[in-house]
Amino acid sequence: MELTIVGSGTAAPHPWRVSAAHHIRAGGISLLLDCGPGAVHRMAGVGVEWNRITHIAVSHFHTDHVGDLPMLLFALKYALPEPRTEELTLFLPPGGFAWIERLAAAFGAYILDPGFAVHVREIEPGATLALGDAASIAAHKTPHTEHSVAYRVVMGPRSIGYTGDTGVDTEQEEFFRGVDVLIAECSLPDDAAMDVHLTPTRVAALARGAQPGHLVLTHLYPRLDGRDVAGMVRAAGWTGQTTIAYDGLRIRLPDR
């Protein structure tokens, strides 16, 4: 498996962080977790083959997590030298069927018919769905929006977790238990905490419970720029490997 952080940012415009997008390559699977504004052009800049995406999994429908989905489908229809024939599977949280229909009504028929087969599947919290190549994706409800979910992607002995946007939920500790990499949002400093986002202290508590092999902090608002976020997490009690995400960060997980 290989993880590339495409977008480590938020809804706040930032000079070097685009909005949320994270790419996992596992065998023949090319999975994009969220597709926030700026993600499509950033994929081209950080070496992710945007034209070879096989699956997209959306954590929730806030614009900073889905704003470039129409752009990606538009590019796949009109920006390739040869028409695409590979199928694309789109995993959406509950309410996704109605949401994608509204998106198509706003942007055009290419959202659901870009010239190749697009399979839209709603993924309920607690469900595990096959991706192919012995890989799977599981969903877990998060306290952020009515339908927001976290994901756990597994291929053989390797696994990557992604919190999406979330408030505190101790059940996530079990959901992410033992993942090789946990991509965790860390939006704001502790003195600006909100119920629907994590802070360094809250991330540290999640990591202590989940015990990931590698903690990657993403979805960082500009209020954390220039601050020792990893040090804050260590001070709150998590001493494991921790990396502050940046656009283009690549982490390879060799076969065991």
C-alpha cells in the first residue's frame, strides 16, 4: 500500500495546503478519500495518476471535502487524450444517492454519465465493502454531520484509517485499533476547540486508544501554522510516530 496526502488543508484558503484529499494505492486499487477543492490539480503536481482513480470514498458532503468531485469527473470526461473505459466506484455516506442527483442537476449529466460506468454506492456505518484485489473499505459513524463517516481500508495485513472530520468518539479507538497508518484530522489548537473537530489533545487520546503504527495529522487550519503540533500531541500523552501532513507527503507500506 502507498498513501499520498493530496490535500492537507481545510475550508480556509492556504498558500500551500489545498482542501481534504488523500490517495491510497493498493495493488490495482487507486482510491481517493475525499476530493476537496484543489485536489485534481494537486494530484497532477504530486505524482498521483488522477486519470487512473478506480474508487472515491467521500466522508461527508461539506464543500471542503467534495468541492473538486465535479472537476475530477469533468476532467475524466474531457481532458484525456483517449476516452476512459475503466469503471469508477463512488462510495458515499447515507443520503448519498439524493446528494449525487442534486449534484448532477446542478453541474450536468456528466456527473453520473461521464462516458464510462460510474457505480454509486451508499456505505452505511458498520458496513464493510469489497474494493477488489483482496482490499476492503469499512465505515464508522462520526460526530461531525448527520451522515459523516470515517473509513478503514484494508489490504491483506496492511490497513490505513481516515477519521474524516470528527468530534470526540471513543468508539473510533476500536474501529482504528492497530492500523498501520491513521490519518487523523487535527483542525484547531486546544484553546479553540469545537465539538465537531479534533485538537492535539483529542488526537492524542484517540491515538492512545487506537495504537496506530504511524499517526498522520491532517486538516490543519492556518491557526496551527508555525506551531509544534506534533509536540502538542506528545505533551498530551501520545509518544508514537507522528507526522504533520503536507500536500505531497508519501508513505509506503511494504509487504509484510
